[in-house]
Amino acid sequence: MRILWTICFFVGALGILCYTIVSVRLPIGIAIQVVETYPSYFSFGFDENDWKKEYSYVELAGLDLFSNKLLRDWVTQESIAEVNRSGFRPFEDVGSTVDFIASSIHRTVLSQRHLDEVPFENWPTSRRLILGWGYCDHINETLASALAEVYGAAQTWDTRYPEEGVSKEVAGLTTHTLAAIQLDGVRIYADAWSRVHSFVIDSPGNLKNSVRRYESIPILPPDKTFGSQKQAQGLLIAAAYTNGSKSKAFRSTFLPSGRLDLRISLNTRELLVRHSQNTQMLYLLGRLFYLYRFFDDSRHSF
């Protein structure tokens, strides 16, 4: 019996530890220590093969877990916590809620078009969040993940032009990835990469939300070539969306990661002075300050 109680105690303690690790947001102090210790992992010039020559596979796996935890925590804060504070009713104010989350991601992660040299395309979304840039699929993966926490399920959606009725340059091509949710039998498109954050196509008139209809939004040309990932001003033709297909599915988690933000105070001035001559570290500190909503300190680091 004593052995059984001992086992139950350790299982319970392990459960409490796992619950704490998942539910408490990673403190910014720990995040900064990791970035200071492994700055090359968060470099725009990161090359995994070269990196492995100096560091172990265990360190690489640990850093991947770290960056994924940082992403999941941020998604929870931007989807659940911020929506709750906004006063929106997600299932009634659908358009406002989706636009609210998408605009936050739009401000936080820049399109790769702002970079002179585009780093590796196969980088994970979590590292892109820390560095602050991404392609449409990475940015809208983050959006779909956040929307899933609010609406229970979401997906990324690959557009596809029809084979006929369009120019031969785009016929049958997928040129964009956005997010989508399904409510009351209606697919609502969401896009944190474009300047149009939400819309519906062929929706019933009694749908209870504030999502704009596709036909009410001007179809503006993109900045140069949309198929080359330039940021869209407006929308593609309707058939490009309706002919599209799901690429990834996301569901809400039983225990959202990082729901409890302890907001531990931080001596940001000391950090900025310490790294005043290190441009890369100042940039990474600015990104972390921004992700943790230390907005004034983020501006000072840049």
C-alpha cells in the first residue's frame, strides 16, 4: 500500500509540474537568457548543418521546443486573453474578432517582401515569430492556430485558380495561403498577411456576424506580382478561393499553453546597455519585448 501511495504521489506531482509548465507563460527573463546563450540559432543566417557542428542535437531539440512554447504562449495571449479583454463576443462579433486577431499578427510578423535577402523557406513558424517575418503560409498558420483556440477548429486554405477563364500564367496555380473557419455551415476566410482580414463568399443573409461580403470589397491589384508573394492590397477572384482546398487543420487544445501570464518585471535598461554595441541582440531583445507587450522598451531597442 505504501508503494502505491508513493507512486500516486509522484504521478500527481508530475501532473502538477506538467500543468504548470503548459499553463504558465514562459517568463520573459528565461526567454532572454536563451536568446543570449544561443544567438546564432535566431540569426537570419542560420544554417542547421553548420550549427550542428558546434552544438549538440539535444541543444537543437531543446531550442525547437523553446521557440514552439514561445509561439504557443503568444497565440494563447493574442487569441483568448486579448479577445476576452476586448469585450467582443466571438460567435456574434465574428468579423470584429477575426479582424482583431489578424491585425495583431499582421502588425507583429512582417511579410518577407521587406527583406533584401530571403532566408530559408523551410524554417518553422515558431522561429519566424521571434525573428518577425514570414511568408503568407507561415503568417496564416499562426492565425489559424489562434482562431482554433477561439472557435474550436480552423484550417489553412490554399487558393487555386480555375483552369479556364483566367490568364494562362495563373491557370490552375496556387498563389496564396490564408486561414478559414466554418461557422453555421459558412466558410469564413481570414488573412493576416493581406490588408483584407476577413470576408465570406455566397453566405446566407441571416448569418449572425459582422464579416464583410466578398462582393462589397474591391478587387485591387497586388503590389506587383501576387504569385511571387507580394502583399495583397485587395482580393483575388472569387473562384481562386472557392476552388481552393484545406492544407492544414488546427483544433483547440484542452489546456491552452501560456494562459497565465505572470508579467514578471524586468530591468530592460540594463539589458539594452549591456548589448548596446550588438545590433543582432538589440533586434532580438526588441522582438521579445514586443511579443511580451513591453512596447516602450521594444521601441527603445530599435
